[in-house]
Amino acid sequence: MDPAPPSKDGSRALESYIQKTDGQIRRINRLLSTTSNLDLTLSTLTYTLSLLSHTIHPSSSPKSSSRLLRLSFLLSETRTTVRLLALLRLLPSLLSLLFSDPSPFSSIPTTTTTTTTKTKNALLASVQAAANVTFQFLENVAFLGSKRILPLPPATQARCYVLCSRAWALSVGCDLWRLGREYGILGRRKAKEQDGGRWKGAGREDEGMKTVQGEEGKTMEGEKTADVEERGYLSAEIGRWRKEALVTACWAPVAVHYSVEGGVLGEGTVALLGLLGSAVGLREGWRGV
């Protein structure tokens, strides 16, 4: 007796499942195709495994034989290896800030951007770029020394790791300063919005509101549309600021922890903060692919 042919519903369900799976795999490939998203993925996995290891075995030391912790160390080394060539990306950014007409402005335009403010912004961006270059250089030296590629004794390697972490902490501090400045700008704009003021397109006139007499109806309609657009823009900027503030708040104590010999936080706390900071960034990267 011949077996019954598969039903059409079953075939369609299987085809739909395969297509969805293929779509998700392609999306993951797009996510991992960029250096930043690959780093965030490895970071999220590293801190997740570390947190699980310290939750399951709270008394385990960094040299524990835990499989989870060993896998976490492996992913961490993979992440560091991927970053070895990051200097090729960071150095041009620093040189462009040092030798070009400075324009490292915040994404939020201000209504009173003076020469002094521009100079402060350029200086902050240059300091952060220099801190990032210093971090990457010292991390590369320490990592290559740990692999016996560079002739560095263990004490020098440990010192390089501490110094590169301090450079990282300086970079995070620059982000905190920038976010604090943006907080004030967004607060003022929020207050103006609630009072019915204008804030979008700082430093320029709203040409859409320039109408001749006799077009009051069109003017009111144009103002209403502009108000909706302005509120949407402000809400998006506030949402972006909150996400960046959350990520920076997570990484700041981690950077301070590694900047001090022996650390100041427990490994479980470091894993939790690192997981939160990485996961938020990874979620945004996933939405963007």
C-alpha cells in the first residue's frame, strides 16, 4: 500500500518555516558583517556566560575549570583578536580632528553655538579620539605580549592592561560629559515645546512659516504640521539620549573597575553591567539590519 502523500497544509507550513529560518540566518549574517555589531555580539555572549558561571558557581575564581567560564574567556580573547586592527580605523579619525577644521559637533544643534563652544566640542572629541587610540594601542601590546609575540614580562602586560583601561575610562568620561551637555539642551527644548516655542532647526528661520497676508488658513495648517514633526523629532532625540545614557552608565563602573589594580567590583557585578551595556547596543544593531 502506497504511503499517503504529504498534505498541502503541511508542505506550506514546512516551506514557511524554512523561509523564516533562512530570513533570520541572513539577518544574523548582516548583523555580524559589521565590526561594531560583531564586537557587541561577542561582548554580549562573553558577559552572559560569565554571569551564568558566577551565578551557578558563586565561589568560583577566575581560574575555575568551569566550562562556561572557559568559553567566556575564549570569546573574550576572540573579541580582543578582532580588535587588533582597530587602530587602522581609529588613527585616521584622530588625525582628521587634529589637523582638519574641527567640526566634532553633537548631533543636536544648538541655538547659541559660539566659537568658544565649537572649540570645546572639538577639544572633547580630540581627547576622546586620543583616549581610544591609546586604549587600542596598549591593549594590542598587552595581548600580543600575553601570546609571547612581544617580549614583555607578565608585570608589564598587567600594567599595560591597567593603563589601557584608564584610557577607556577617559573615553567613557567624555561620553558622560557630552550626554550631560545634551541633557541640558534637550531639557530646554522640552520646556520650549511645552510653552509652544520653536526649537527645531536652530540657527535658521523656518521658511515654511513665512507666508503672505491672506493665507491664514494655510499658515495654521503649516504650523500644526511643523509642531507634529518637531514633537516627533524631539521624542526621537530623547529616546536616543536615554539609550546612550543607559549604555554609558553601565560601562562607566566597568571601566573604573579595570582601571584599578585588583578591581573594585565583584566579577558577577562586572558581568551584569557588561551584559546590560552590550545587550542594549546589540538590540539597536539588530533593529538596524
